[in-house]
Amino acid sequence: MRRAVVSVMALVGLMGSAPPATAGQLPATAEPSAPPSASGEPAHGTEVCAIRDDRLIELSGMVATATGYVVMNDGTDVLSRGKVFQLDGSCRPSRTASYPAPGQKDPEDMAVGKDGSIWVADIGDDPLNPRRPNIALWKFPPDLTSGKPTLYRLRYPDGAHNAEALLLGADDTPIIVTRTASTAGIYVPTAPLTPSNSPSQAGAMTKVGEFTPQRTSTSNGLGLLGYFTVTGGANSPDRKKVALRTYSDAYEWDVPDGDVVKAITTGKPRITPLPDEPQGEAIAYSIDGASFLTVSETADLPGDQLPKILRYQPSSGTKPPVAGAGVITKKNSLSWYERLSLSEATSLIAGVGVLGVLLVLAGVIGIMRARSRTQTESGRDRPDAGDPSEDNQPTAVLTAVRDGYADYGYPPGTYASGGHLADGYPAGDSYPPADGYPPEGYDSYGNPQGYGPGYPPGR
């Protein structure tokens, strides 16, 4: 599922979902990971190769192999994209593998097992309203095509989550890291995996920790949201290091004893800026474990941008870049509303709301002033207009005739002028008489009725 923020309306929904509440209790030994301190130098990615196959524009997961790379698109409705792709060292597709029935829903990340098998984490969900009761893991053979993948199903202990990162433990136990706008949850199965042919056979998971990214100064195409959203994970080939990435940075921990969860929740990560990422979601270690490899989705970007595998030298320090450290990113060709961060969109929408209130108040004041002018011109505010309390009555258009005479703002009485008799008006006379007023007990046409004909014509 593409995660670019492509309109203000999408961000309206995000406003109400950050930070999401985390259900359940952490084990007593699990604590949020320690925040790194601020400082450090930026690292810039170098291009390894560009991917020119138009099926590969929603890339969310990648691993490196001895012959090249394996990549996959995330959730897609395009049949030709819903596969796993083997690429050679020049980023040219060499083979593909399909998901057997029941088929994939929203794959988001990949990992390489100790036996060379390719794991695909089908763990994505609606970021605003997660609702998948179960997630899935697909285990493909190392060459993708020598056998059918094995399907495993898992379920969260605290309701549905959107997730995009997969790590593997020392024994290949899958570790799922959720995608949120703040603190990510870390989940593992409660028992060894068993193939699941039915959703009812989904294995249970438990929450074992949390990871909170931090805001750095690394430029990224998604603004504030890009700093805190976990979009991918990777194990080094020797399993001695592990990394999680956001849209802006890569966080790396040493795993000396094989305990990945302990490393993330208690260790201090080294932070590598990833400033050249238009919408970076995938991360992998190179086959020698010395470099990070990344790739971005380009489906939501202008058509002239190809997905490129980039290589980064991992940082050796725990201090992230600070403002003015020289982090430079390529010009983002997204339009202004596509680059709005969560806080920026919130401010924009709040500003629009305030502007709307001000416009309504201005309209009300304008109506009141116009009504005041109309009443003055009609004589209601003249010194001889009678009881001033009548100014608080409803407008003439909504006021029924009262007290036996048409309510024109003048007191009842008998008037005779211009040939009109004091006790009435000739039938068919024009309405209202230019120089006379209805007597008490008569309507505006001279008819002896208790009430006038209703709302004055033309008023």
C-alpha cells in the first residue's frame, strides 16, 4: 500500500491518529530504547543501479543475495506488480515468483533466513484504521522458484496494527515492528511457527518492547512525519547487527548475544542519515554487511523519477545530525501539499477553521449593519417612530400583522389624506398608499378584518 501523503484530506485523517495508543502491558524487562544524543555528520547515498522496469514502482522490501537483489512491491491492485522479483547486479529482473492462493494482501518488508530462504512480511494495513485480524509471513526458497512458499499466520494480542518492518531473531523467529506516528511496538510469536492454511490457525503474538525514533535534521520528503515512521528493517548477514529505518534515518544496533529485542529496547543506536530518499521504505545490508542498501517507492512521484538502489556507509556514532551540519537532499519535485508534515497539515486545517469562523462573524456583523441601515431608512429609527422596543422585534419579512394593522413600524390611527377616507381605503387601491396608513381594525386593502393579509407584498 503506497504511503505517500498525497493530499491534505488524507492528512486530516492522520491528525486524529497520532500518536496511537498502545494496548497491553510490556514485560517487566522491556523498556523503550534509549534516545541518542544530538550531533554527527551526514552520510550521502551513492547510486548502485537504477530500476527501469515499470512494474517495480511500489518497492517496499529488499534483500541482497550473492547474485543481486530480491525486491517486492507493497500492497497493489496491479497483477503484474504483485510478485517477488529477483534482480541481477545491474537491477534487471531475472525471475519472478508469485504468491499462491490465497494470495498476498499487503506485503511490506523482506528478510533472509539463515538457510538463505526469502521471508516476505505481509503485514501492512490501513494506516488510519487498521482492521486485519491476522497478518501473514511467506517463506520462499532461496531461488524463489524451486518450491512453493510456506504461509504462516499470526495475530496481535491487542488488535490490528499497521506494520512495515520485519527482523529475524537468532533462530529465525520473526520480529514485527509496527508503523506508527510516534512509538513503534515490537511483537514476536509466543510459540514456534507452524504453517497455517486457515485464518483460524493463526498463531498468537505478544508485545515485547517499543522503539521511539527521534526528530533529526535530516531532510526528507515527508517532513515531520518522516522522522517518526518506521518503514523497514534488516539483519546483517552475520546476525551481529540489526537496523530499522524511517523515511529520514537508519538506526543500527549491535546484537552481541543474538537477542535482537534486547538490543533495540536497551541499546543506544548509531544513526545514519538517509537524506537522498524521495520516499524511502526498504533497507538491507549489502552481502558483505559493510553497507546499507535502500530503495524508494516512486509510484506517487513524477514519472521521470526511477527507483534507485542507493548505498550508504553506516555511521559509527550515536549522535544524529544537527541543524547546519550540511545535510542536503535532492530537490523534491512533489507539490507543496504533498510535502506537508502532520503538524503542518494540522496547522493548515486549524487555520482554515479559524478563517471560516471569522468569515461567518463578518457576515453576521454585515447583516446586522445592513439591517440597521434599512430600519433607519424605513423610519423605524426616526424620533417619532413610536415605542423603541419594537427595534428588538423580528425582521418585517418574518413578522405577522399584529394588533389589527399591518406592521410597518408606525402606530395605529386614522389618517385621511389624498382622498382616502379615515375609515378605510377604496377597493383596489394601490398598496401601500403613498401618503396614508391603514386605520385600526382594517387591513391594508381597507377590509375590516382583525389581521392583515400576511406578509406585505414585495417585502
